[in-house]
Amino acid sequence: MRRAARPGDGRWMRFLPFILVAPGVALVLLLFLYPLLRLVAESFLDPVPGFDNYVAVVTDPTLWQILETTLIISAQCTVVTLLLAYPVSYLLSRLPRSRANLLMMFVLLPFWTSLLVRMYAWMVLLGRHGVINEALIDMGLTTRPYPLLYNRFAVIVGMSHFLLPFMVLSLYSTMLGIDRSLIEAASCMGSSFRQTFLRIYLPLSLPGVYAGCLLVFILAMGFYITPALLGSPQETTISVYIQQQIQLLNWGEGTAMAVVLVAIVVGLFVVYDRLLGFDRLFRDVGTR
């Protein structure tokens, strides 16, 4: 026998969605919003209330140099990963799905190893008496080891090694959705491979390029372990500088630089949305 509805049942049902999402909202507020607001507050309150920390960020040439270094290294890593990932993604998209999935496991294999372990591995490979230098000397290609470690080259190699799968995934998801009949039609009309690639395939793959470059650039800006282990003082990035300031208990300047880093990331998202639109990104990449 069906239970008769109580007068208050409908009122409780209206609040049910809010009750269900309340734990998730509380978790976000506790673990994300509160620390972020505390970070912003510290940047204005330590050591004395005011804008002194942000004035130092704007006027200190050393901080401008650190910011410039961070942006340049992030851009270089983005270009390197794009050049390496594009042909890999192209080949994967042309293979049968079963073989492509098998090879994709090797692309994702670095995710199964700790970032710290991988950076120590690069230190072993790139050191003055590392595997690469010893191999070059044994082959007679050089008589003394090359300075491959503790410079920008080592930082870009280490960061690109970690960020490459992100670029591959962004490009592969887009290339997988490109209509192959367009390529075949262009070939039947007498178009060369170069013309077909430049006029058809490349424009259709640009959403994946934009998404991959944005993702890699933002992740590269927040890197700490790689510049700290593989770089030199000339490769000091924002993340390394923030860690140094916090270690010295200089909370005000460190949190101010953290706020600047967050502002740059948010600004990149805003610029991307204005120029290309996130709706296009989600439509062309996320739905494939």
C-alpha cells in the first residue's frame, strides 16, 4: 500500500540538492578557498600591514628577473614539448585503436614514477661523470665532459620529460577526431602531403595545440623540484624563490610572489577565453 505523502515532504525535497553538495562545497572551502584567502591576507599583513610587499615585487629588479626567467623557461618547455609531441600524436592517431592504446601506455609510463626519482635519474645521466658524458668520452667524441647539469638545458630537459605526456594527450584527443575523409578527398584532388597537412590537418589540430600549450605553460610556471635540483641560481624561478622566502620566514614577500603567480595563471585563462573561448576548447578537445 502506497504511503500517503506528508505535508512537509515537498519542502525537504527542495533542499535535497543543497544537502547533497554541501560536503563537497565545505571541502573546497576548507582545503582551497581558506588557504588562498589566508595567503592573500599574509601578503598584506606581514611584516607590517600595507602594500610594501607588492611594491617590492614591482620595483625590485631581481624579482623582475626571476619572473622573466620563469616565463622564458615555461615558454621554452612548451615549444620543446609541442615539437616532440606533435609527430608522436600524429603517428598514434593513424594507428589502429588497439595498437595506439598499447603505445599510449608507454607515453603514460613516466606518471608511474615519482617526479623526484626522475629528477635524480637525470642528475645521474647529465652529470660531469654521468652516463652521457662517459659515453661521449668513450666514443671519442669529446675529451672532457660537457656541462650538461646545473644549467637551463638541464631544467628544460627535466621539465619537458615530465610535461610531454600532457601535450601528447591534448594533441592525440584532437587528432583522433579529425575526419579522415577530408584528408582522402584532398589527396584525390591532387593535393600533396605538404599542402594537405598545412591547409587541412594542421588547422583542424590547432584546438589541441592551444589546449596543450596552455596546460603545459601553466604547469611549467609552478615547477619547483626540477629547477631546484637541475638548475643553478641563474635559473631561479618563482616557485624556488617562494620556497626560499618561506624558509627564511619572510612570509610577506613569499606570499606576495605566490599571489602574483596565481594572478598570472588566472590572467592566462582570461586571455585564452577572450581570444579563443573555453567553449571551443571543451567542444573540440574535451568531447572527443
